[in-house]
Amino acid sequence: MIGQADPYQEIPMSKKVYLQTFGCQMNVYDSERLTSLLLLEGHKITNNPKDADVIVLNTCSVREKAEKRALGRLSEFYRYKQKNPQVMLVVIGCMAQRMGEELVKQMPYLNLVLGPDQIFQLPIYLENNKGYSQVAVCPSREDFDSHKIWEQEILPERKTPYTSFIAISRGCDNFCSYCVVPYVRGPERHRPTDQIIREIQFLTESGCKEVTLIGQNVNSYKFKGKDFADLLEMANDQTTIDWIRFMTSHPKDLPGKLIDKIATLPKICKHIHLPLQAGSDKILEKMNRNYTAGDYLKLVERMKERIGDVSLSTDVIAGFPTETKEDFKKTLDIMKKVKFDSAFMFRYSIRVGTKAASLIDDVPEEEKLERLHVLIKLQKEISKKKNQKLLGKTFQVLVDDKSKRDKNRWKGKTKTNKTVIIEGDRNLLGKIVSVKINGADSFTLFGNLGGVNFDEKICRLQL
């Protein structure tokens, strides 16, 4: 829908854009890619919404809390438009797709509402905005384009030059009963293999040391006979990137071939994010997860046998409809058996339009919060014990920033996705260094430089 012209004077073609992102890694990647497009078109990026001609919110719909935060932020931004009617307010991403016209009715002052597959058209709308405002509502799920999203090959404008996300697919075909993603991001579409490899190498040549391949379910990647295991092997062999990560994996799609590649390819980080969601077969069936608790445990056992130093993280939902105390206990039992390195834990919230929304939300809110508290307490204990077993050991760490709490120390991650705070007075940014661990809590390892700088060692070997 295109709105009627407003009697404003002509707005300059080059605009200052403020972009704020909510949600998952895919949203971060989309925002970084959109930023590159805007810069290529001559627009400028500002970190202060007060200075912006265009304010853009990239939104998430996976959980109710994320939408409420975005709606609250939009209300805050409206004051800038009240002071200057020429300021454009733009909502993009999953909430835009889910709410569509409803969002425009709630907030008629919005200029643009673009779904995930339309957001890269934003520069076109800005170019055409001469003297009138526009409201564009994204199409229905059936209208998702299967190829145009990948047409323009550009490097994402990343905040950290040494790490980057790379989307290998968009959309999802799994239709877990609690999840809105298939409805807002459309059916699963896979990116051309050669294009992914080119982007990895381009990023490497621009200074990137680590890429994370992302998709709603990376395991199901397929393009012209190549599956995800093949893609990992190509990325390992055909690019000069140092480290390769990936997420998210679905437990129903993790064959032995893929496990073998993770175990043997030297550039592949030994960390797998494997959402459990629940430990009760009854609840897993209602969630439409297509595996049992037994299947999950067997898969974990195979991975631990084949990838000895594998690090596992997971997602867990507390208080799904019909979840009894016995069901919840089964989730706790699996967490104790697997001993995840870390976990993202949430209480269930209804997502309008999903199959689970038709179920009676019969677990009281207080009970959901209590179960969530128990989950968090258990995982903190497990994480702390696992991290403390690493004391005295030395790991390679990619340093990507200063410590937030102490700017005299550095922050980085191991290949197993452990956050490490490092003592050191010389500049370590962007380097892969050896760090000896001398402290640990539930979330973080602490250490000192414990050996030869990895980058320098490689350089000497090449001379």
C-alpha cells in the first residue's frame, strides 16, 4: 500500500539513517547488509537518532517481549517526527511481516513497513521519496520471492571487522508449533554454494578471521547436489578464512556425514548449537519437533564420541501448554545428562498465528517463571563446573574487542565458543592468541597469554 502525498518540501536524496536491530543473528546480518546498500547509495549512517533523517527498526517476532520492546522504541522515536515531520520512521523485519496493516493502523505515523524479503528495497523507497511519505506493507507468505533476495552480492557492513555472519539460507519449512518464523520469513530457500564461498573469501581478504554460517536450520542446506557437509568442506578447503562456525542445527537433520566433517575439518569450530526445547516426548510431539528425547540423547552421544572436545549449547522452553511437573522434570533430567556448556532458556509465550496458539495456555505464569528460574539455576551450576575443569589449560582465542567491564583487558572466544577475558598490555585486537586459563565462572573464562601468538607462529611457518 502506498500512502497519499504529503505537502512537505523536497527532501535531500542523501539521508542520515539510524538503524536499530532486535532479535537473532539473521536480523543482525540483514541489518549489516542493508547498511552496506545504504552506504553504496550515498546515504550516511548515524549512531544518534536525534541526527537522523530516517529511523529504521529491524524487528523480531519470535517472542512477545521482543515485539513489545520494538513497539515501545517506536513510540519513543515518534517524538523526533513530531519535532520534524520530514523524519521517516521505518519498521522492517519479522514484526513488520507478522503485523503488516495492523501495525500501520496502530501507528499511522509510520512511513514504511517492510517484511524480511523486502527490506533491501529500502534504498529504492528513499530515492523515490521526494515531497511525500510512503507506507509499504509487505506481501503475503505466498508472495515470497525465491531468488531476488540473493541477486546483489555485497559485503555486510559489520561492526566487528574480524567476525561476520553469512546467511546460507532464508526461511523455514519445519513449522514447530510454537514458532512464527515460517510465517514471517517464508519457505526455506538456499543460497548458491559458489556465492557463499565467494563471500567468505571476500570477507577474509577484508580482514575477517571468523565467519558464522547462519540459517533457521543450516543442516538442511541443499543446492544443486551439495549438502551442508559439502559446503563446510568447500569452505574449509577453498577459502583462507581461519575459523568457521555455524548455527542453528536441528536435531532431526544431523547425519553421520556432517558429524564426521565437523570432527575432521581443521577450520570448523567444535561448537554445535542444538536446540532441545523440551525433554518430554509428549511435549516434543506437541511442539512438532520430529524427534524424541531418546533420539536427542543418542545424537549427543554420537557427537561426543566422534568430536571429543565438542561444546554444546541449546534452547529450552519452560511452561509449554500441557507441560506437567513430570514433563518439566524430564527436561531437567536431560540437561543433567547432556551437561550443556550454555543454554538459552525462555518461558513460553503465545505467538499469534502458530499452531500452539490454538492450545490452551494452561501453565500459570507464576509456574512458568518458577520453572524458568530452576532451569537457569541448574544451567549456571553445570556451566560453572564445566568451565572450572578448564583451569590450567591453554586455548586458541580470537580477540574481537575490549572487555566491557575493564577496558584494560581484552575479550575473545575459543573455538568451542567460550568467552575469554585476557590480561595483556599489547594490542591483541583481531589476533588469534594462545591463552592459559586461570579463572572461570558460569559465563566466562579468564586467562593470560600462554604461548606464541598463533598468527605469528603461522607466519614463521610460511617463511
